Amino acid sequence: MPASKPPAVEIEVDNRVVRVSNPDRVYFPESGATKLDLVQYYLAVGPGIVNALFERPCMLHRFPKGLAGDKVHQKRLPAGAPDWVETVQLHFPRWNRTADELCVTELGSVIWAVQMSTVEFHPWNSRREDTEKPDEWRIDLDPGPLCDFATVQRVTHVAHEVLDEIGATGFPKTSGGSGLHVYVRIAPDHGFKDVRRAALAFAREVERRAPEDVTTTWWRKDRDPHHLFVDYNQNARDHTIAAAYSVRGLPDARVSTPIRWDEVDDVDPRDFTIFTVPERFERLGDLHADIDDHVFDIAPLLAWADRDERDGKVTPEEPDA
């Protein structure tokens, strides 16, 4: 006879109860970490993941059979959601379609999404009050295939230097892959096009200061593989990257983890996993907790963008959403 399935477990999350089926299913073969281990991780960093996702449209990266199976990129909320799981409706002009995406307002929604096999959470950089006006500028320091992590660390310091000079407070984190991210809270006064132009102007300034390490070249095929790409396109509409405290779909169950600026030189992204981050979170708290208290006006960056365009630097066409 086939082995019986392990019984589901009920998880209490604040005033919600989430039923987790197949809790013993192995999601991360390298460590043997299970679906229930993933649930326990997100519970441990609850305030941090909710802060990162709060009221943002959120794309889900689901692994219904664990990492050994197929990955599903899901915009629409999976069927069967409880009525307390909130959504926000988005319009996608390219296909003339709408999608009701998960909109996290409480930890129970995160745990329910994990029950539905979500490993990674990829939020928009705008909130549901006005999804067309970003309030988060994302600096994605994306190393090329032959670019080492020491280069990422050097460029991170250059980015920090530029941020300090323009009066912006950056909140760094590991990407959960091979790069680093820096988030800056901005006033939701501009559309995606302007925020992307501002991000490109910043990227070009970093490139001017570190030309031996940095590229802003649009086409991947034209980039030096030893260079780091400051990926301003992550600020285009419907472009998302893993949230702070999101687990990544990697065999070692790595986590995109907030860090302090004074940790950049010693950080190793491989050290941050679902097994190590809960203790760090308990000890340090959410290092991005006060990001909303440091709002930056992107006007100086838009002035840089105007200058660059007058100097003949073309702004590549914005990707379709």
C-alpha cells in the first residue's frame, strides 16, 4: 500500500489559523528543509517580511513540489484564498489584462502563501494606494558572470558615497544570489518612467566613479562579463526583485537579508539562510524597520538625467509591462 500522507498542521498566526498541508515535504534537498521549516522561518522574521511587503502588489515564486519540481511565477492570487487575504488589482497594458495580486497587510497572508508553495516574494516598488507611483527606489548591484564579490563590495561603497552626497538614506541587503541591493524610500510623486530615469542617472554617476568595475550598458551581450551592472531597470513597471527577508529558490535555502553598511566588507551572502537568519533577526531586529522615516526627493537625480540627455546620453526604452 502507498505510504499515507503526513497529517496537515494548523499554524496560529495572530488571530488567524492557517492549515499547512504536506508539512514534511522536502523543499530544499541540500539541507532536507521542509515546507514546515519554511513556515517556521517566515514566522520567525514576521515583522520584517510584512514590513517589506506591506500593501505592495506581490508576485509569487511557487514550487509546488519543492525545488526539485517546476517553478511557477504567479501574478494572480492562487485559488482558494481565505476571504481575509487581501489583493490589489493591476492592469497590464501589453496584454490588456488585469490580475488580482497578493497584497500583504498581515503575517497570516504570508504564511497562507507559503502553504500554497510560495518560496519567494517579489513585491512591486509601489503600494496599492497608487500603484503607478513608486515609493521605493531600488539599486540592484548585479555582477556579471565573471565579476567577483569583491567587486560588488567595492561598488557598494561607491553607491553609498553617492547616496550620502545627495542626502539619500540607503538600506542595503544581500540579494540572496551573488549581488547586493540598496533600497531608498522616495516620495510617491513620480511615475515609473521618471523613477527609472532617476535610477539610470544614479547608475551613470556610479559608473563615472568606478569605470573599471561598473557598466550601465543596456544589452547583456555588449557588457564586459567582469563588470557589475547597476540594474536601473528594476525600477520599471512590473519589474520586481526578492523582498528583504524573502527566501530564494536555491538549494541552500538562502535569504535576501538586510545588512548594516559596516558589514559590507565582511559579508558573505551564503551565510544567510533560513537556519541562520532567525537568530540574527532576534538579535538585531529588522534593519529596514525605519525606512519609511527617511524619504528622499528624487529631484536631484532627475536633474542629472536631464543633464545626461542634453549631453547626448540616450535613455533606453522602458520595458513593456
